[in-house]
Amino acid sequence: MKKQAIWNGQVIAESNDLVRLEGNYYFPANSLKQEFIKESTTHTVCPWKGTASYYSLEVNGQTNADAVWYYPSPKDAAKEITDRVAFWRGVEIKDA
């Protein structure tokens, strides 16, 4: 089933090619609408997935810092999320 990631009234990503991991939907990175993202310098480390990088969202004059995360080089245990992004901080995942 196709899902959408929505924040501040705008569809940020849309796809039916999703991976669900630890309760989060990971969308293909190429489904992310580039006009709404801005690189972030934030990084976090997950012991089994690896080092995460982040994007901030900029929609309708508002910023949602570090609301999108991805693993540029996930560890072997998390290879299924290679080239995928996930969302938090108020980004809603809804059926399209």
C-alpha cells in the first residue's frame, strides 16, 4: 500500500516501496522531495545499524530540524535500509 510522509500540510515523500524496521517506515531516498530538505550536521550512532545522518525540513517558511534520518553506510544487519530515509518529529505517515 502506498504511504505518504506529511509535514506542515505538505507531502514530503510518497511510495509503496517501504521497509518497516523498529516501527518506522523507511522510504526510498529518491521518493524524498528535494525542495523541502536541507542538509544537517547532526549524526547519531545505533549499535547495530551504524551512523545516522539527518536532513531538516523546510516547508511553508517553517523548519523542522533533523526530522529525516538515513544511514549512508548501514551495517550488514541493516542493509535493507540502504538508500532509504525515515521520519520523526511530527512527520505523519498516512495511507495515500
